[in-house]
Amino acid sequence: DQQVKQNSPSLSVQEGRISILNCDYTNSMFDYFLWYKKYPAEGPTFLISISSIKDKNEDGRFTVFLNKSAKHLSLHIVPSQPGDSAVYFCAASSSGSARQLTFGSGTQLTVLP
Amino acid sequence: DTEVTQTPKHLVMGMTNKKSLKCEQHMGHRAMYWYKQKAKKPPELMFVYSYEKLSINESVPSRFSPECPNSSLLNLHLHALQPEDSALYLCASSQTVEKLFFGSGTQLSVL
């Protein structure tokens, strides 16, 4: 049973436009959410996070939105750049899971020049 | 130094071989992790070491044996693996549980 789902395996966006990556979760105990980015032949790198007490967190071109009632979060990248092309993993944790991360299956973002 | 270094980057082994994966970090992180990732799948947690003690073992088969010699080093000893164990093995460390720093991984192929 996948508790964190990324239903879009891939997304293509034109350079300069907005990229929106989506993530849904089923475990209502999750209270901390993160996005990781992964380039080929590298390990995932932390991008941005959000606590369940907030509904938005922004860091430069990256903004994460959390909708707790819908159990949905999204990552917005504006403007998108070719260097953003990577696999993006959504992850979640709860105190009940000893704060260990549960990852989604990832979305391959391709930003076209 | 904000790196987690994993060696080797690639490993091919037979089902009767014994090999070890190594991981090193010098960020002073007290938690270190082994994850397994199959193609197009999310990373799956295998083991967690906290303050050099094994704190989580996610029901991993005994053919995988972790070892934490000190706070900077983490090993994963492999013995009698199966072809289905072929995957990318990722090491990570963290100061807070959620913000993991990952290494580049070891791509393991079991023949």
C-alpha cells in the first residue's frame, strides 16, 4: 500500500514556464513533507520542506503548497530552467514512524529549452 | 564538507561472492542510513544507525549485514545475494531525521 503517491511519472515544461509537481498521501499521521531532487548517477538532494502547521513554504524559485484536507501537496518551480530537469521525489514523515521518510515513486521533470 | 561518499560506484558480483559497500561522512551527523532503490521506484529504507547503534532494521534478509565502525563510517556487507538484489544502494546521513544527505550510491548487479 503506497502511502505517498506521485501519479505523474513524467512532466515536460517549456523553459521559463511554471512546473507543477503533485503528490498525494493517505496517512493522516504524516505531519512533515519534503521534496528531494535526483539527477542521474547521483543521490537525491533535499530541496524544500513544509510542516503541517503551514500551507505554503517558499525558497527562491521553489514553493511547496500543502492542502491537508485533500491530503495533497504540490511543488511549484517558477521560472523553470533546463537545469531543473531531474527526478523529483515527494517524501513524508510522522512521529509515529520514528520520523523515518516514506517516499513517493518520483516524477521525471524535463524542462525544454 | 557536505558530502556523503560511497564506494564503489559500481559492483558486479556472483551469488557466492562476499563484498562490502562503504560509506563515509564528515558532517558530524549521528544518524546514518542504508536505502535500496530499484529502477523507477522510490528509495526503500533498509537500516538506520543512530549514535553508532542499529536502531532500525526494516526486515532485511540476513544476507545483508550492516556495520557502523565509528560515527563517520557505515558499511554494508553482502553475502550470497540473489539476482533480485540488484539495485542502487544509497547511503545517507542526517542531523535531523528528515533532512537526509545522500551519497551517489553503489549500482549493484548480482549475476
